[in-house]
Amino acid sequence: MKKIVFASLLLVSLVAVSPLFAQKISKEHESEYFYKNVFVEKIYPYRLGYILQYRKGVNQMARLYIPYDWFTEAAGRAELVTLPAGENWPYLTVFYKSGEFSHVRLYIHHLKAHESWGNIPLNVNVDDQFEGVDSVELEF
């Protein structure tokens, strides 16, 4: 009987202490990166980059301007991933490192004829929106 009581007390104490060690181990392996996913309603290719339109509220839209320069290996701030055929909607993943903007990954539909792609009229000039863009600020 004494052995059973001792074994159960030992088991209870191990169960009570084990979360402390598990918490310490998980903190050591915790990444300094976190991300936010945003579904994109429309993608407008422009001569300086992509204009992304996304929902920021119930009936409100917001826009992001991502320069083509970001997609080069030298800048390394953006990556373009094409989605396979299907019902996949384009979306944007914004990565943050230690709370600061790091980079984006834009998942687009592979066909430019998809309804998520739009066109900017030739007489529209939004060059100033791409000037000085060095991070992504999401609105919600």
C-alpha cells in the first residue's frame, strides 16, 4: 500500500512540474517571426509594381502598393507564388521579425484572366504612391 501511495505522489508531482519544463523548452524554440494573412480582392499590375486591394472592414477597402523592385533577389522584400487552378483566391502574407516589417509573399492566381486581376487605365498616374515605399502597413 505504501508503494502505491508513494508512486501516486511521485506521479502527481511530476505531472505538476512538467508544464514548467515544457514552457521553458517552447520559449527557446519560439520564432522571432510572425505573420498576417490578408485575402486580396483585386490585383492591379502597374508599371512600377502591384496595387493590391483588400477588405479592411465590412464595406471598406484598402490598398497596398508593392514595387516590382521588391521581387528581385537583391531587395528580397517580396516573393511571388502562383496558385494552381481551382477556387483559390489570391492572398498576401506579411511577415514581421521582432515586431518590424520583414517581407511579403503574394499568392496570385496563375491566369491573368481570373476575376481577381484588374487593369489600371492608361491615363491614370499613381507613380507617387510607389515612391518611398519601404514597408507594408495593413489597415483593418
